[in-house]
Amino acid sequence: MNRQVGTGPGEVTPDGCAVDFYALLPPMGEPEIIHAAVPAGAPILELGCGTGRLLRPLAALGHPVHGVDESPAMLARIPDLPTTCAKIQTVRLDQTFGAVLLASTMINVDPELRHEFLVTCCRHMEPDGIAVFQQNPPEWFATVAPGELETGGIRRVITSARREGPRMHVSVEYHVDERVWTHAWGSYEIGEQELVADLDAAGLRFGRWLTGDHAWFTAHPAA
């Protein structure tokens, strides 16, 4: 199983994500990718929406949005948007959406949990709806290594990266001014055949790749 641990100032969620840090993170082109992939004005459900880093720009682009996250502290950062506090694998809303989003590489969990996530996506899609996913691309698993990068005043330091079968275990420090957060997690690499089979088992069919690095892709209800 993936072991996820986080430390630093402010509240840290059960999966190791620091609320204060995620509230600082800006969008990095993701809303534009999603917006271009779904019909104009399509209602979007984001599973694992966090502090609304993607949800808020999508609303600004004209999409009615709804966010799901298990962390009340994360959702407290977006009180003006409709949200539900629940685990992705157990949430059952009384509505369906034209588009369902599972971003932030949350699909790269172990197969059992991934199946539950995909079933939730399928359950909340309109019959002609679309799901948009973000995964760690294959090249990431081959190239991730200790090092650092600074963007927008946030310095990210990968302190360790260790491969164990299909899983990559990564530990990262995030530096903003004098504040430091850490996060350690495991990311499960999904081969293309495995991905298609996983989608099929959840009642979905693969759509298309949205980016050349295969980080973003779509799926549709199989029926």
C-alpha cells in the first residue's frame, strides 16, 4: 500500500497534504487543459478538489462546479463554492455531471483503491458525459530523482525517490519563505493495457490522450 506522510505548519490531512501549502499553490495550466477537453459550460464534479486550486478557475471559465474532498480544512478555503465533505470512494451524490475530474495524479494509487475511484467517477457521470484524468506520465517514473526546482516563490526539493516494483516512493520538501512542509507518498505506475482494463472494469472506456506526455486523458461511460 501507499504510505503518505506530511509535516509542517498548519493542518495536515490524513494523506499527508498540508492545507496551508496547497492553499498557496497556483494553477499551472491544468484548468485550460480541462476546459478544452469538456463541452463549453459543462457542469464539472472534481473529486479530491482540495482548496479549490482547479475548481475556482474552472468556475471562472463558465462551468458550474461541485467539489468533493475528505478534508473539512481544505474545503473551508472555498466556502463560496458548492462542496461535499466525503471520501472519494464512498461519496454518493444525488446528481450526475457532464464532466468528472480526477486530477493531481490521484489515479496513481494502488489498484484496489483506483478501482473504487473509477467506479465513483462512472457513477456520477451523465450517460454522454466525459471524465478527465491526470496521471504521472511514464517518463516521470523513469526520470524522477533527487533535486530541486523553484517556481513562483515555491522551492520544491525532492529528497528521495525509490522504485519498488510498479511503485515510486518519493519524499519532497516544499519551501516558501521561512516555512517548510514535507510530503512522502507512493505513486503506482499504470501501463496502458492496465489502464484500459481498469477503466473497463469500472464501466468506462478510454477516450483520448490530451497531452503528448500522456499525463492527461479522457474516458466515457462504456454503455
